[in-house]
Amino acid sequence: MKIFYYFSTALSLVLITSLSAMAASGSSSVEESVRSITGTVTDAETNEPLIGVNIIVKGTTSGGITDYDGNYVITAETGDILVFSYLSYETVEYKLSNQGVLNVQMEPDAKQLDEVVVVGYGTTKRSDVTGSLSSISSESLREVPVTGLDQAIQGRAAGVQVTQNSGAPGGSVSIRVRGIGSTLTAEPLYVIDGIPVVNDNGVSRSSYDGIEGNVQSNNTLNTINPNDIESIEILKDASATAIYGARGANGVVLITTKRGKAGRSKVSFESYIGTQKLAKKVEVLNLREYAEYYNGSAFNPIEEFQDLDLLGEGTDWQDEIFRRAYNRNAQLTLSGGGERTQFAVSGGFTRTEGIVIGSAFNRFSAKINLDHQINDKIRLGNSLLVARTKEDITLQDNSRGVVYTALLYVPAAPVRNADGTFAAPQDEIELNFINPVSSALETQDVSRKTRLLANFYFEADLLPFLKYRTEFGTDLLFAGQSTFQPSYERGQISQRSSLTINKNENRFWINKHLLTFNKTFAEKHNVTGLLGFEAQEGGYEFLFASRNDLPNNTNIALNLGDAGQQQTGGGTGDFALLSYFGRLNYSFSDRYQVTATLRADGSSRFGANNRYGVFPSAAFAWRLSNESFLADFEKLDNLKLRIGYGAVGNQEIGLYSYYANVGAVTAVQGDQIVTAFAPNNIPNPDVRWESSYQTNFGIDLGLFNNRIEIIADYYTRRADGNLLPALLPATTGGLSAPIVNIGEITNNGFELTVNTQNTTGKFDWSTSFNFSKSTNEVTNLGSNGSLIATVEGLPVTRTEVGHPIGQFYGFVMDGIFQEPADVDEAPFQSIDTRAGDIKFKDLNDDGIINAEDQTFIGNPLPDFTANLSNRFAWKGIDCSFLIQGVFGNEILNMVRRKTESFEGFNNQSVAILDSYTPAEPSTTIPRAIATDPNANTRISDRFIEDGTFIRLKNVSLGYTFPELITRRIGMENLRVYVSGQNLVTLTDYSGYDPEVGSFNQNPLINNVDNGRYPTSRAFTFGLNANF
């Protein structure tokens, strides 16, 4: 870390000194004809001064910007042309004569719809877009410092739900574009500078008859530095994503990093420091309350608990495992170039401590983007990213995780003994887990990743209207994880030491050949076309090794463990994708636009019978605002109707599902044990892609020089041929079922985005609002009947025809038995059911409460989401905020199954203070009893909670120093800011955080809180300096 800071400081000084020297040498040759030009730039309609207008002497790198009052000063000479440019205004050019004062009025740009946006395999004018996409600019990204680029998308785009699966630093995030359309994965495809990247956590899920949710795994996207991003485009409908064919079913996120621009070289330095802490505690019993509860339960009495007046509050384990954490970030960027060569070079470092002790995330990254024009017709360049991350992981998101056990650990035990060793409760108290502070600090779980993401291109103009481009890209990811469990004896719990080491290598390369055509005929007919060929190949290798019983907890190495108990393993896999694709755009008189795409993909993941899939799409747009019959509507700048239809695919299944795979087995032959090979599965050579058919209807509206922009979309999405295991008769033995295409899921939804530029001039105020509503239904599962997903072996969700995917499934609570007579009159539950136990509904009226009385008890998917952001600027002061809202979703609070269970010696929630007693029977908390004879803690709607929340997600307040000051100290621009994240959350959810997410991006397990690492409340102070 020190090396990085020394390097950053030295490089900054060298660059600043060099720039100053160049500026000084240039000034010595200035002729006497050069003079200062002053003036004011105003809005032509309102006469308000414009702040931050860029002024440059055409053909040079000399320039300046306007201050808070619209004033500017620039050095130029007679005959020079001054170029005035400002976002959302038409560019103005003036040729100087002999004047010393030049006041300029700028017209709002009614043609700002011609802004260029990134689409699949190219760019286009926004006015020519016929599909549905959302854009997020670098200006929006820089308002809030985030560790991962996926977090930067949250709340910024309609139809895109971003949920943090874990609040741990570097933790994973689930992104759902227009709902869930697959039982395999719902994650979108990421394309970073032309290289497709799947956010695959590398966790294999078990078979569908018991899909298991495990510990949250690493997030491979956290190797990307958000400070390097120029823009993010999210392609949502099939007419936009079909160009990606078999990989576009769940949407596509296009990420473009910053590139150099011709002109004066610029040095940018960005840095911030911050602090974060737990936003909310879960109320559990203190020592006195615990002792009182314990004495009233069916436990043997403990002597220390007999006199309550001698007891204090005991150990607050939440205070012990949660901390005030600190984070820091630094980024240095050099960009610029001449007419032939442009460059952007950056280096960054971030360190984020987790609010749980022992957790942290570090990242070093470097980025080099080069563009070079060999001559007027030939260009080449590259994008190169190198990143190294280290993640210190604390066991989380399960019932033995640190967060979970801190709620259950007894307040009677201290953290440490008098000799400094970690403590355990007295012998009378039996627990099956250890001191959570010991677990967090002594367990060593470290993940390291090194990533190389590179893309090289060559581009040539074959004809004025015909261009050829080829690209070669690679994505190399080297990951390793080392997990050490120390040995100990604490009270009645002992553990043997163990060390497990995993090594993974993921490799991917892609080669593209693109031919693009762009020509206008008879001034009204514009045709652009794309023909492409693409080859992709990738694979992985992994190794793991484990040994137990290391000699001590200090010398940690595999070779020191017991060789007689070692475990080793590994594997490899390869895949390939071969693609042919094309796109045709036709525009007539800027009124009618037609887009058609076609892609054919051949994948090694499927057998020869269905190796290739074809994915077409078509879209039409009618820009009514350019029709003559609307010419009199002067305030109408844009009115466009859009309709699109297309097919996309999903190939994200196992690499060899269609093969007959074999595995090693042991058998007895005579008096010897021998190793043999036997089939593992039943192959299916006819397995094919999952296909998604989507229809989109949209309208774009711009009013009052596009100061009001409204975008509305309605869509239908039908996913057909979902890949599921076939049902097999018992005679097939232990063979895995073949994967077949039998599932079907539909999503329908509505999206609305409203952007307004409320005021301009000295006080600038803009607002953005987006709203999304989506419904989901499973319409076919073939003969499977249902899919059951489990967490730690316990069924939690069920997917059935006629219901949304991954619904909570369990029993329905019908109150508390008030009197013994109530138990006798009710359907039979258990021989030990008593007054004070939970009464469950007999849904099938057979007089017995059993598995047949389970039903759907909750929906983890939201009814709708809504987000509101505002940005204000006045005389160098800028302020922005984002309010996030998620409505109608429900959460299964698995933590309450333990903290309201009266199980063993576990600590409990304060809610049990209101548990049933004969004197106080009116409650929803059952009687306190050491065991659970009535199975009161079975999965039921008792543990389903409303997950609706409204959150003040981000607030930022910044100040940009006047140019008069920054120029004197050699800076072009200096901004300081303070920001806050997750400041206020309004919710009825009783857990730490209503933003729960999914397990391992598993679409069948959402909003199951099993001890999730909480999201923190953070405050950050930073600066942005440009030289």
C-alpha cells in the first residue's frame, strides 16, 4: 500500500511539473498580438448565465470555462476561432476580429436526441434507437463512490432491479432485467469494452429436486474499477439484445471505459476516505432477560441465574462483532493525445473494511486505452485492464455464520478469559457453535483474484461508406482461496484444525470480424448495416487440496497436516461458441425507422442434433414529431412510437449435459477393492437452448426543448424450453436425470422514466424518476410438477405452474391454542401439542396437520419499484440524492426461526418476552419450552415479513472551486465533496436490512434472510482534481 502511495505522489509531481514546464516554454514564444478576450455566456431564451461552458481556440489545446456568473477569460489573437460548447446546447463558433469583449448567447439544442449511445457491436444516434435501452453516464457514476460497478446501476434504470446479496465488501449483487425468465440463471450478460463477461460465481448448484442455497460466493465483477467507466448502457428488449443471440436472454449490460480525446493532456486525481457502520441492530435478550427466560423454561436451573439482581446486561455480541469500518480510494488518470494518437492511462487502489470484524476488500487496478490513426483510412488501438483483488471473508449468510451466531450466543459468556484466550460459556450451557468473535478473528478465509481483460482492434475504411473492423480479446482470471479453521477446545466444544486451498484458472478469448455499411440515398433514405463473424473459446481448470490436524494454529501449510486424511481433487472444462450475425437499419426522412437483426450461434454445450440456434428480431419506430401535421406544436420536440419483437437464447448450462459422463467408483472384486468407471448420468443429445420471445411497445416524448423527457414501455416476455431434469423411474438407480427442455415462464411489465430539466442558469436543477412493474408466472414444468429449493437442507421455496417462480411454501398459522380444550377440538398436530402452541390450518380438512397442508405463503418478488433522483447546482455548489423504493415483496426471516424458537441454550429475540402464558394468552409468540414438540418453528407464514422499503440511498454535497483560484495553483478544476449512503430506511422488516437478495444468483431462492451480512450506513469525503 505504501508503495502505491509513493508511486502516485511521485507520478503526480512529475506530471504536474512537466505540464507546468510545457506551459512555461509555450508562453515564452507568444507573440505580442496575443491578448485576453473576456465575455459572458448566457442562455438565449432565459438570459441566465451558463456555468461551465467550455471555450477552446479551434485547432489548439488552449481553452477555458465559464465561472458561476457565466464569465470567462481566454488568451487568443485576431483571426482565431473560439468554439463554445455546453451539454444540451448548440455549439457556437466565433471568429475574432479586434474586439476584446465577446458576449455569447447559446441556443438550447433541440437535436440533443442525436447523442450517440452504445449498442451491440457499435454505436447509433439516440434518435435512431428502435429498441428499449437505458443509459447511465459517468457524471451519474461519479456522484456516489462505490466499490463495484454493479452497485452503480442500482436505482438508475427502469426495469432493472439491482439487489445486494450481501453487504460484505466486494459482496455479490443480483441484477434482474425485466424479471426472471429462467430456472438456471437470471443474470445479464456484461460486455466490457467489447468482451462478454458472465458474472458467474463458480458455484455449482445441486439437482433440482433439492436446489441448495449456500454461503454467498465471490463477485467476479468487483475486479472492475468504477472510476474507469465512461458509460453504461442496458439493453432490455429482444430487438436490442438479439444481436447477442444465445447469451442475451436476460438482458445485456454494455460497459464502456474512458478513452483519450485529442487535445491538451489532462491529469486527473480522485481520492476519498470514508467510514461505515451498522445501520440497525436486532434486539435480543440481555443477560438479566436471558436468565429470567431461562429460569422459566424447562431447563435444569443454573446457580448463577438464581439471583437476577446480581446480573447486569452481559455481553452484547453484536457490539463485539460489528465495528466502525474505514475505507479509502485513490485513482490517478492521464489522458489526451494529438490528432493521430489518443490515450487514457489510469491506476487505482481501494481498500474497504467490512463492518464485521475480520472482513475486508482490497483492489489494485490499472487501465490503458490507446487509439492510433495510421492514416486517413486505417486505425488501431487497444483496451487493457489488469486488476488484483484480495478479499478477507468472514463466514456469513448461514446459520453458523458470524452474524447469525452473534444473535444466538449467550450473553453470560465474556469475549475473552482473564488470560486473553477466547472464552466459552459455563459447562452447564451447551452450544453447538463457538464464540463469534473467535470465529471472525481466528478463522482465516482469504480469496485472491488476478484478472487481465484485453481487447485489440484494427479498423479500415474500405470505401467512404464501408468499414471493416476486427477485434481480438481475452479475459483471464486466476483465483485462489485459502481457508484455515484453527483447532480449539472451548467449554464443551472442540474443533480439529483444517486447511483447504483452492486454485482456479479461467481463460476466455474472442475474435470478431465486422463489416459495417452506412450510406444516405436521395437525402432522405439512410441505410446502415452490419455483418459479423465471431468465434469464442474458453475453459477452466481447478485444483483443491485439504488436510486436517495441523500441529498448531501458527504454522499454516498443507504439508504440515495429516497426510493420512488429505483430500485432493480437480477438474477441467472447455467450451466454444461460433456465431454469424447481421443487422440492418433503415431510416426514411428521420420519421420512419426499421431495425432487423439475425444471429446464428453454434455452441459446444449442446449435442449435434441442436448445436445451432437462430435468433431473429425486428423493430419499427415512427417519429410523429417530424410529421407535417404536428409542425404547429412548437413545444413538442420529440414524439416517437416504438414496437419490437425478437427471440434470444440462454446457453448457461453445464458444459457436457448432452454427454454420457462417467465417474470413478470403488467395487469389491474377490478380496480386493478396485476402482472402476461407471456412467453418472443419462445423456440427452437433443437438449437445446432456452429461448425467450419478447414483444415491446414503447413511446418517447420530449417537450419544451426536451427539458421534459418521458419514456414508457410495455413488454411481454415468454421463456420457452427451460432446461429441467426429467423425472425418472426408480429403476434407473443413482443415475442423474437427463436435462430436457420442458419449462416455460412468462413476464409482463410496464416501465416509465421521466427526466426533467427544471431550471437552468445560475441555479441548475434536474430530476429523474423511474417506475417498474413486472408480473411473473410459470406456465409449464412438463411432468416435473414442482421445483423445491432448500436452504441448509430445509425446503423454503416451491416453483409450480400457475404461480410466480420461487414462492415461499409452508404452513399457515391460525393463532395460538388458548386453552387445553382448544387442542382437543382442533385437527391433530402432535401428541405433545399443548395450550400455548401454534395452531396451524388444516387446508385439506382431513383432520391431521401434515405436509399436505402446506401452501404458498409469500412472494419474494416485488409488486413494483420506484426511484427518484435530483441534482442541484448553484455557484459551484452541487447536491444530489437518490431515493430507492421497493414495494410488495416478502422476506422469509430464517433468523427468527432460531431467535424465537426457545431452542436449547440459544439467546432469543426480545419478542419472546411476550410469549404465551396462561395469564397472558393473547399473543402470536408460542409458549417457552426447551424443546419444540409441536414443531412451532416449521416453515410457516409466521416467519414471512413484508419486505417493502423506502431508502435514502445516496446523498452527495460538493463544491467546485472557482477557476480564478484553481488556475493560480496550476489546476484546471478542483471539487471536494461529502456523501452518504443508506442514510435512512423506512421499513417494517424486523431484520437488519430488507434488501436481502438471492443465494448465489439462484433465481429460485430470493429474499431468504439466513443471517445475511447487513448493508452498512456509510459517509465519505473525497476530492476530484484535474490538471
